[in-house]
Amino acid sequence: MRGLLASVLPLARAIDALNETVGRAVKWLVLAATLVSATNASLRYGFDLSSNAWLELQWYLFALIFLLGAGYTLKHNGHVRIDVLYGRYSPRTQAWVDLLGGVLFLLPVAGLLAWFSWGVFAESWAIQEVSADSGGLLRWPIKLALPVGFGLLFLQGVAEIIKRAGMLAGQLPFAAEFATEQSEEIV
């Protein structure tokens, strides 16, 4: 088991690096979405100019932030947890909960969503789907974000499972900051 873990730990580091890179790039989409939104509102209310394309671009950017940032958020343990018991567990028990939750829930759901959303994208690409709204944007680019985003989340789930297994096997330390971040509760 230790040999297998040692051989897959570099995979976890590579996935971490991928989602870190994507997440840092996605942060710039927040600025872009803010600027597009402010410009769109200013033009609409200040000059009575409106554009469906600009409105849809806002929606696309917002969707990209969440879809492409999900793996990054998981890597940094930023997803909201409302769990009274989890915060009271030892770091070892938390690692078990994370490992089992990843295997039983995260990977199947993220994998299925990536798989099924690929067909939605492929159909949109094949017909070169365009928004039904006048002046709207192509739909396939945002539909591509679905399988990509869930794929990145799936990959980060694999990395987190590998890291928790490494912790439980004694090959990785139970990081103090990890235990502290995990124990924060929302009541």
C-alpha cells in the first residue's frame, strides 16, 4: 500500500498544480465580470443602451468563476461546511471522513456530471447553438465549461483522496492548518 501511495502522490501534486493554475486565472474573471457588469449597467441606465450579448457575457463569466473554480476551492478547503460533529473529530477521523466522502459521494457525482454534460456540450457544438435572444452569444463555449469544471473538480477529488490516504498511511503529516481550517463551523 505504501509503495502504491508513494507512486500516486506525484499525481496528486500535479492535479494540485493544475487546479492552482486554473484557480489563479479564474480570479481574474471576477474582475472581468465586475467590469462587464458595471459597464453594462452604466450604458443601460446612463445612455439607454442595451445588449443581450453583454448581459449573456456577464452570466457566462459568473458561471465560469464557479465551474472552473470548484476544484481550486476544494484544494483550498473553501467549500462551506455546516457540520457540528466534523469540527470535533481528530485530524485522523477527519481524514477518514474526507476520504470516504470523496470516494462515495464526490467522485461519483462529479464524474457523472462531467460525463453527462459532455453530451450537452457536444450537441451544442454540432449545431453551433446560439442564444435565442437577439444579439446573443454562442452557447457551446459555456456548455464546454460544464464538463471541464466538473472534470477539474473530479480530478481534485482524486488528489484529495490520495492525500488523505497518504495521511492515514503515515506518508503525509496531518497538517495543523488543515485541521484548523476543517474545524471552523457555521452554526
